[in-house]
Amino acid sequence: MRGSFKYVIFLFILSLFAAFFISSSFFQIKHIEVNGNQNVTREEVVKLSSVYYGENIFRINKKNSMKSIFQNPYVKLIKIRRVMPNKVIIDIVERQAAAYVPYVGSYLNIDEEGMILEVKPAINKPNLPIVRGMAFETFKIGEILSIKDKDQLNMMKTLIGELKNASLMGKVSEMDIANKSEIRLLTKTGIKINVGEMADISYRISFAKSILEDVEKRSMRGTIEMSHKGNPVFKPE
């Protein structure tokens, strides 16, 4: 009987301490740190998180905060940490824009997974490749682009990955995948690359890079032809 009474007293004292911690000004949030953001402003991340200065650090709901921050399509990963006694750290990993997709006079900015990040009314000097040849009717920011031909989306993702691996993303201005067996690239210096089909794409992109570097050193213009059987060739204009 005495043991049960002591247990009740212990729980009561513990509850008092818990109530003190939750209500104490010592644990009111005074610092909110945001890391990893570039496209999303610190102010927007804090606003979406619903983490407020003066709020008790134990009262924040990390799950709800993360769900809210994910409303911004640029946010890919989130981690929220409590740092006692009064600091909250929000670490985010952003999606990186990889290409533009034309749509009725405007351009959809997408990442390498096909996630739509934003819509731009116009792009004067695009710093990313424009992907042409994909058919779709509707889209929604924050969702994967819904392509009628799913193979095309996979092709685009693979191409972007291979161009990144070859450090060619900054040199390619357009990717045309309308014909899946006749993939065509255009560089910012005006050189055309007829890649052909997706078979052995790593080899094709790697070979195209070596030829491209050579012809650019000579300030030549023309077409790198890889869609035929046999070795790739360069056809000057």
C-alpha cells in the first residue's frame, strides 16, 4: 500500500516538473535557424513551419511543421531539431532546377525528377536546357509532370543524369525527344548532336563530349552525327 502511495506521489511530482518545463519562459524559443535554403527564403520557411518566437520549445509539432514546409515545391527534404533550451534549427535540402519545358508561351521549370517547381512567363537567356517534344495537357506546380508517353519522361531523366555526369548540362541549350529513336541536342555554341536512340547512352554522351571539345577549340560549326551505325562523325557546315 505504501509502495503504491509513493508511486502516486512520484507521478505527481513528475507531472509538476513537466508542467514547469512546458510553461517556463526558460524554454521559450528565441532563435530559429534555417540552413540549406537558396531558392526558398528564410522568412518563408519560418512562416510555413508555424514555429514562433516566444513559443515553448516543447509545444512545436515537428510533423505538422514539416508537412507545411513541404508545400513549397523547391523543398525536397526537411529536418527540424530542438536545441535546448530555446533554439530551433530547420535543415532543408532543396530541389535543383534542371530544365525548362515549353507550355503555351510559358516555361515550366522542372527538376531532374520531372517535378514542376515554378512557371516562368518567358526566358530570355535560359541557363538550363529546354526540353522539347513531350506531350501533356495539364500540370500542377509541386507535382511530377504528367506526360502522355511515360517513356519520354524516363528518357528525359536519364538524359539529364548523363549530361550532368559528363559535365555537359551547362553547354546544352535544347533537348528534343519527340522521336524516341532520334534524340537531338543543341549546344549553346550552335553545334547539333544527333544522339539517336537511348541504347548505350552513357557511351554516346561521353563520345559526343570528346568530339564537342575538339570542334569548339577549332571554333567550328556543324553536326555530331551518332544516329547511324558505326563510329560517330562530325559534319561541318
